Amino acid sequence: MFQKSQQIGGLDRFVSKLDQAQQHLERAILELERAESARKPSAGSIDKANSAAAAEARISELESLNADINHRLNVAIDHLSKVLVS
């Protein structure tokens, strides 16, 4: 019986330490989130410029791809028209 109460007591201490560790982790995460949100305004203009440049590059890629697909479709339509006429 004494051994069982020691095991239960040990489990209680373990759970207590686990709860403390979880609280410590939650505080650390909260501090990291605060630090991140405090940092964002200063880096915001750089991020926006990078995002705008990346968006412009992507738009250019998509326009080029669109032109290529448009050309392929026109060739296919012309080919089908010729096949149907003959």
C-alpha cells in the first residue's frame, strides 16, 4: 500500500511539473508572438516591396504562359477548322 501511494504521489509530482512546463511554454509562445507583432511594422515596408516585386514577377510569368496557351489554342482551332472543312 505504501508503494502504491508513493507511485501515485510521484505521478502527482510529475503531472504538476508537466503543468508548470506547459505554463512556461505558453508564456514563452506569448512572448514570441508579442515580439513578432512588435517587429512587423518596421519590416512591413520591406515585406510589402518584396511582395509587390514577387507579384509583378508572377504576373509577368502568367501573362507569358497565357500568351503561349492562347497561341496553342488558336493553332488547334485552325487545324480543326481545316479538318472540318475538308
